[in-house]
Amino acid sequence: MVKTTSMLPIRDCVFQTPGYTPGEQPQTNDYIKLNTNENPYPPPPEIFQDIQAELSKVRLYPDPVSTQLRQAAAKIFNVSSEQILAGNGSDDILNIALRTFVNPGETVAFLDLTYSLYETLTRVHGANLVTFPTNEHFQLDRPLICPEAKLIFLASPNPPVGQHLRRESLEETCEKATGIVLIDEAYVDFSPYNHLDFLTKYENVIISRTMSKSYSLAGMRVGFGIASRAIIEQMDKVRDSYNLDRIAQALATAALNSHPYFEQIWEKVCQTRERLMVSLKDLDFLGFDSDSNFVLASPQWISAADLYHQLKERKILVRYFNHPRITNYVRISIGTDEEIDRLLEAIKKIKYGG
Ligand code: PMP
């Protein structure tokens, strides 16, 4: 007999969760891809130098604890390598934190408008979620107080607006929290504000970082959790035993060791972002200042959905939002200067014809 879904022993919380929808990832190269906040610049060629040696070892399991990668990361983050957990992307770190600190039925808190994966992970885990309102500028203008929360996810900069959260509110959140506060710094290298110093002040803080955006390695899936040794020791038990493959470990280590190259790129991306924002305002968009590698802007003369479709016809991919609190917005990842010129050209044609 063929079993129907309803007869399978699926956990209610899994069955009832719609699941996370990642951004469009076309498998052809004919798009200008400005939709999922990847870095438009490739990593430097020298990071591929030792890959052949790694490929010749694919028969063997990789280092289960990503030793060299964690050592390279420790130098950048100015902590000990025992304070670092390497993850298969920073999504892996978020998931591990949830499974380490929250029992099903307990509470996880995050902002009403933020990275939507927090909700999916929480629901699939069978935990309760509490969302905390941001103010009219999508800012956290007071601490997130939720005494029952075992884990609080806060992204700074926070998508989809892309601004860092106010430091005083974050500090007070960490002081008052009875559980863990995970500050997701996926976009922090494009921002002047990070919170690594919180690690010396608060025992309950985890900072997560990714190599997907600032280090041009989205395809390799590498992220980090940075926290006290006590926290990392527990999270380490929860991760998959070989959660990073050997190619990812080697490329990510080499990329971290090429840090100065990436710093120049971050500078470039920030300059392009400022130029894009000025041009969008000239083209009658309302937008937010961003300290990420994307901007959120609302066209005042066309629906965001129409703009998205018309850009897609012209082989330019952006993302559009119709969230109740951000109706009619497109989110545009920062591309190369040439890509952004082509985007602006396309928007002008859509607006003025031609
Ligand atoms: N955190 C935030 C706030 C993000 O926007 C993203 C990207 N979707 C991630 C984490 C996940 O990044 P990674 O590629 O490291 O899993």
C-alpha cells in the first residue's frame, strides 16, 4: 500500500512549517545576479594554488575539527581557536546554537523583520517563537527583553534593511538576557560596527560570521560561531562530525590568509553602494541607508513586483518584498560598477521607455 503523507510519522512542527525559500539561484551564467548578496568580485587566484593537493586526497575524510581554518579565523577575530566553531555556512551555526541551547517547546526570540531563516529553524525544531517589534525605522530602539527566551537571534546589520542595530540596545539585551544571545554578523565587514568586544563582557554571547559575502565563498559554505570556550565546547558536540569538506577548509583558510585583498574589496563594495543609493534616489526611489552589501529601496512609480519582472526579462535578478511592513520594496545586492551601471540603465529604460 502506498502511504499518504498524513500516515507518515512526521513531527507536527515539521509538517506545519512551510519551509525556507532560498533566493533564486539560476544555474546559467546569463544573469546579472543582484539577488542573494553574494560578493561580485572573485577571491584572489592564489587561494586556488593548493587545491590540486586537496583533490588528490578526496578519498580521505577531512579534518573533523577544521584546525587550520579555525587557527586562521582566530587571528582575524583576535580570539583563541578554542573560541571558534567552524560551520557549513553560518546557517549551520544558527542551527547548532538552536539544538544546543533550546529544548522543543522552549522559546526563541527575534525581531519582527529580520532574516527569515530564524523562524523556519525555530518552527522545525518545535520551539516557540516570540517576535519583538522594531520601531518605524526598523531599529531596535530599546533592549529586546524576553525572560523566557533560551536563545535570542539578532542580526546586525539586520536584513532586509541592512542597517546595524543600535549598540546600546544590544548591550542591554545581552545584560538582561537569561539565555544565549546570538549576534549574526553576516554582513558586518561592510559596516563600521562589530560586536566582537561583547565576547569579553558577556558570557552568554555568540557572534556568527560567514565567508559567503565578504570573502566571496558562498559556494563553499563556510561560517563561524565565536564565543566563550564553554559555549563552543557544547556546540561542538552538536555539529555534524565532518561538517566542512576538505576543499572548503582549504579555500577558506587561504582566503582568510589573503585578508588584505578582501579589505580592498569591502571598501569598493561600500563605495558602489553609496553611488547606487544616490542614483536610485535620483530615479525616484525611497531607500534606507545601508551598511551591508545590499540596499532596500522602494520605487515610487512602479510596483516592486513589476520592476522585478521587467528587470528579470532584461536578465537582471533582484529580489522584491511585499512584507506587510515593507510593501513594495526591491532589495538589490551590490554588484561590480559595470553591473550597477547596467542595472541603472535598465531602470531608466523601464521608467522613461526606450
Ligand atoms: N545570516 C544572515 C542575516 C543572512 O542574510 C544570511 C544569508 N542568507 C546568512 C546568515 C547565511 O549565510 P551562510 O551563507 O553563511 O549560511
